[in-house]
Amino acid sequence: MYRVILSTFLFFAVSILQSFGLGKDGYSIQVKVSGIKEGMFQLANYYGDKQYLKDSCKIDEKGIIVFKGDEKLEGGIYMVITPEKKYFEIIIDKEQKFSLETDTTDFIKFMKIKGSEENTIFYEYLNFLNPRGKEASDLSEKMKGLDTTSKKAEIADIKEKMQKIDNEVKDYKKLLQSKYPGSFVAMFLKAMDEIEIPEPPVLENGKIDSTFKFRYYKDHYWDNLDLSDERIVRTPIYHGKLNRYMENLTIPMPDSINATADIILEKVKKNSELFKYTLWWITNTYERSKIMGMDAVFVHMTDNYYKKGDAYWVDSLQLQKIIKRSDQLKPILIGKIAPDLKMKDGNMKEIPLHSVKAKHTILFIWDPDCGHCKKEAPKLLEVYKKLKSKGLEVYAVCSAVDLEKWQKFITENNLNWINVWDPYNTTNFRHIYDVYSTPIVYLLDENKEIIAKRIGVEQIEEIIEKEAELSEKRKK
């Protein structure tokens, strides 16, 4: 009897709690912004260097907005965006049922929070930071207008004041970290701290190790960031650090970038969300890079991660496209032997690319109807005339199928280099050399190794000269 009554009581108690949104997972964030009486508010979250909409809500007759959902939001830094597209940031963590009230005159200064300790800490920090940030900005602007020779004392005074502000902020961040250990705020404040580098050691020859500081900084770059915490990807912090690590702390060469990429991917491999973002960003960034040769990074990522099934979020169709693209690029990476082409000249005589005896060979793929080709071909002819005596040859592949147009253009422009074509595409040259536009220029050495590709005609001479200089250095 008592068991039945107790069970019935619990059933109604749970039902009542659920009706208020207290007995189940989910979020309920109440917002009131004085100064805004109508319109649509949005809730968005950071993800890497982008922001994504999570929820939206109209202001009710009382001037209140309630973002609400049955499933909990993923932890991170979010943005509450007003109808005027201004915004303020909030923390989303374990506490997901809280209220905020502020004013359009100053979101941070007038912020009042109920039910969220993380946001209370966050706004404690922002209210400390903001006036000091403004003071530092004003001092910086003041210093810009001073003459560095006649106002040395005044400049020194400004620098001292700015250093004092910087020290105050650093001390306050440390205070918050010790005061609220384990909080999300403490975690991302630590992540923003720079690595403290010790003094470099003295080498056996008595000289100071000039590379120590850089090597130490790079080796310890991730020390202050908890790479096991997936929330960090939903802040502006992780993307900025990743971008700096790859772009500023790594030699811009494919082998160096691949090695650095493997290091960070190894560090985040146990954090699925961070691994996903890191692999995606590196692959996407270098596949689209305008720097010559960076497609080798895309190939490396595909071979070592996508082909091995590590990109669990990519569907099978997209995965096939990525792998197909990588396999297409692999044979034409810089440093590879250019695939041979066996094409015919105007007399239907077969001339293989690999049969060309020259110190340097330009593979020039063009079309007589292409406006850009018409401009570049005469420029290339001038380079050819200048460098032919130094061992330069041009293997010009016409991508069109109109024999008359091809031969007319050659004759009119006196293109007396090796001219070949493949009207029936028996060599599959468009696919092999990734021809999606014309003209395309590949520079090959005497062994037909690809030195440069997709370059402008005006770059050819400079690249050949630099390659000659490097060759001389290697001999010494």
C-alpha cells in the first residue's frame, strides 16, 4: 500500500519538475537587455574561426528572450546577438539554466547574472579587463603621435604605464585561476598565457645557443592548453593558436608542415572533437593554399589519416572524392618525375616528353582560343629565346582539337619550340596534369623532375636562377 502511494507521489513529483524544465536535460537561458524592446535575438557558438547559429527567439511583451531546448548545449563560449547585430559573450558549461540582464549602453558593465557561477566569474574578469584595455589603447594611440627622438622621456613613461597595466592583468588572471580552480574560465585564461622561456644555455664553445628560445617555445607551445578538453574548440582560442603554430612556427615547406601537423594531431587524437577540427582545418587550408607545392600536405593528410579511416565524420562518397583527388595529385607533386606524355607534332611524328634533352624543360599546356594563353605564349617565347642557349626547351601541348587553329597560331607567332597535341586524348593528359584551366606551366629539370608548377611565365627565369644558386651551394 505504502509502496503504491510512494510510487504515485514520485510520478507526480517528476511530472511537476519536468513541467518546469527542472527534471530533465536541456537549456533555458533567459535574457533581458534594457534599451531593446522588439526584434529577434540569436544564440551562436564559436567553432574554430567560425560562428554557428544555435537558437533564436523574439522578445516577448515583457522585453524578455528565452533561449530554450530539450538537449544540453555543448560547452564553450557563445554569443548573444541583438537585432542590431551587436553581441556579448557568455559561457555555456554545466549550468545551462540561468538568467542574464544588461543594458545596451554597456553590455559588460551592467551585466547581472543569476544561476551561473561560470558567467559570474567570466564577467568579473571582463569588468576588470575592459577599463584597463581602454587605458592601454589610449596610451598606445598617444605614443603613435610622439616623435621618437625628441619625446624619449615621454615615450618611456608611456611604456612603463603600459607594462604596469600588462602586469596587473597577468596577476589578476593568475588570481582568478587560483581562486576558481577547475572552472572553465580558469582553463581558457591559462590557455591564453604565453609560455615563459628560460634563459638559453651556453654551448661548449662559450657561445649562447641562438636557436634555444625558438625551439623551447615551439616544444612547449601547447603546455598551457588542456588538449583533452573539447570545449576549447568552441572558443576563439584554439583556432588562433593552431593557425600560429602551423603558419608562424613552421618553415613553409611541405615536409616541415607535415611533421608539425603530425605532432599536433598526435596530441589531440584522444579528443575526437579537437582531432576532427584540426585534421579538417589542416587538410582544407593546405589543399586550397596559393603557395606552390602545398598540395603535398593535402596528399600527406589523405594518405595518413583519411585512407586509414581516421576521418570518421566524412561520409563514404565524400571520402572517395578526397582520396581520388589526392591520388590524382600525388604523381605531379614537386619533386616527382613528371609523367611522360607521348604526343605528336604537326607532322604526326611522336615526340615523348621524356625524350627531350634539355637542362630545363617547360611543359606548357595551352589553347589557341584561350585569351590568357594568347598573352602568355608570346611572353614565354621571349623567355625561350633568352634562355634557350642555356639549356631551356619548351614542350608545348595544345589542349584544343582544331588542327587549323593550332597550326595558324604557331605560324603567326613563330613558336619554334616543340609543339605537340593529342586530339583524341589517348594520353589522358588533362587528368594526369590536372588541367582545369589554361595556360598551365610546369618547370622540369634535366631528369624531368618537377621543380615548379602552375607558375606565371614571368617567374620562370627567377626560379631557374635560384635553382642554380642552390645547386652551387650543394656542391660546396
